[in-house]
Amino acid sequence: MNEHKEVFILSYGCDLDHSNINFLVKERLMPFSHWHNKKSPIETDICVQYEVFDVNRKKHKQLYYGHKFYINKIRLEAFLYSLSKLKGNHVYANPQVRGHAYALIDGVEYSGRVYESLEDAQTLVFIDEESTNNIHLREKLPSLRKELHFLKMPINITFEESDLLVANWINSIINEIK
């Protein structure tokens, strides 16, 4: 069996250019999707997973989750170069770290989606929609200060420290909305 290096790319931000992102994925990655090709090409040595997280709830779509694209280094570099020209942050993330964070504030549970950026050894947390209590926060996020759109925290902190940072961040969002 052919071994592939796993690469996970995360694009995130507020009001991303989804039409151009979709075009890039369709042209540069989709022909090499494991759902379109039954066999990966011989010159392929990289398995790419790609996700987009838009802070703006109205624009956020989970289009590429679960896709695996089998490409080579040149195709990967071309895709990343094109992404770099678009609005937002585009980072390598750890393909083994995708999860959720939870915070209980005044008896109300909130949740966040968690990724680990490999480029700056940071954990990224986004308000998701796993909890219905998040919907009001997601609707207001695009109008808030950019510092509140997502949380960055070091990966080498304890669970207790992480939980405290997430709760404080969500509290800041709630207070800003008020």
C-alpha cells in the first residue's frame, strides 16, 4: 500500500471569499478527491484534508469535511499560493486534533470547535453550533471586535487553564453583546 503524508489545511476568518475558495477546491483539489478517484495517481504522495471555518454564521458551510485529496507537492504549493491571495488565515493544522471545548456560564452551556495550528503551536477555538446557546453569539460575532472572533491559546497548557481561557473568552463575547 502506498504511504501518504497527511496534511490538514484550515482556512478561517470572517466573511471569507467562499466563491474563490470553492473555485480553488473544485479546480485544484476535487479532481483528486478519494470520492472522485478510486485510485490515487502514482506520483501522489500527500493526502490533504481541507476545512473552512467562517466566523460569520450566514456564510459558514461545512463543504469539505471528510474529503481526502491525493496530490503531489507541486499541486499543494499551487493551492496554498492561491489561498494566500484570499482573505483570511490559511494554516497547517494537526490532522489528529479536532474537537470541542465547553464552558458553563451562569448555568448555560456554550461550546467551541477546537483545532491545533502547527505553524504557531496554538490551539484555535471557534464558537460553533453544537450548543443551541451558541446561535445568538454566532449571529453577533461578525459585528464584534476581531479579537473576539476566535480564541488562540498555547497548546502546552493544562485542561483547567484551557477551560478558564475558553470561559473568559465566551464571557467577553457575552459582555460585548450586552
